[in-house]
Amino acid sequence: WKRVRTRYRNLRGMGAPKDLAWKAANSRRGYWFTTHTVVINMAMTKERLINSGFYDLATAYQSVHVNY
């Protein structure tokens, strides 16, 4: 994900529109700023991350702290 071309290709593969994917991929801002953009939130949904093997921290926290 370090090259503009790779970022663009991956965002398009996740279903991001062409213009928004290009803007996010070609951004000169850092990774932290870029993760808060609309196109990243459209492409990397909560369901996609869970299907990729990541945990939903809110659900895990609620299941551990049910009595509190």
C-alpha cells in the first residue's frame, strides 16, 4: 500500500468509485489522516474487516463486561 498505483488498485478492488479512489491514493497526507476519509470508510467496512479475520472490539468488550 505504499505506492499510489497499489493504493488505487486496492481501493478500486474494494468497490470505491474511480475519482474518490484516485484522490485518496494520490493524497500527500499520512496514513492516519487518510484513514479518516470517506473513500476509506466506504471501502473498508466493518463487515469486510470482520470477514478478513479482525475482531470487533466493541462487541468483544460488551461480551466481557456484560454485568457492568
